[in-house]
Amino acid sequence: MSATPRRLAVLVDGTPMEAKEALAFWERFSTWMEEHRGDLAGFATQEGFLSVHPGVDGDRPVLRASKSAAQQPYAPVARSGGSPARHSGPPGPDRRNANPQDLRGKPRK
């Protein structure tokens, strides 16, 4: 796991899980996702929940487990904050032809 263990959080239907239990839950989640890439529903079922959704709360990674909310497909985690223009602005410059040499080191014609 890349995050500091004490920063990891688990919320069960909005209620924070005790830190030691949350760390163990995160470890099981990480192991499951390495073996079953993207299978959130399978992990939720294994843990006795209807759904589990990863997210970020401020700068803290959080797993939101629920016994009543439906499982949604796996998607990139949305972070709060940041620049909306970075994600919704015009595309960056086209740099495909910026290098006058091709990959073999020969000048382009």
C-alpha cells in the first residue's frame, strides 16, 4: 500500500470503522484487487456488504462500504479540488511531430 496506514479510512454506511479494523480491511481490499482486478462487487460480497467504493476524502484514501447502496462499476477515483480547466479545457498542443528525427535517429523528410 502506498498510503500511510493511519491515514487510510473505511466508512460503513457513513460510520468510520475503528483504525485497526480499517487497516485490516484495506489490506484485504488490496490483496483482493490484485487478484481480481476491478471486482469491487466480489470483494463487497466477500466482506458481507452490498457495495464497496474507493474514494478520497480530502487527501485521505477512503473505502465506502455499504449494506444498502448498490455497487457501481469500478471507475477512477475522483479527487476533490484541483483545476477544472485541467480536465475540461482545450486539448494540449500536438507534439507528435515536434522531434525532427524518427525513432531510428534518421532525419525526417
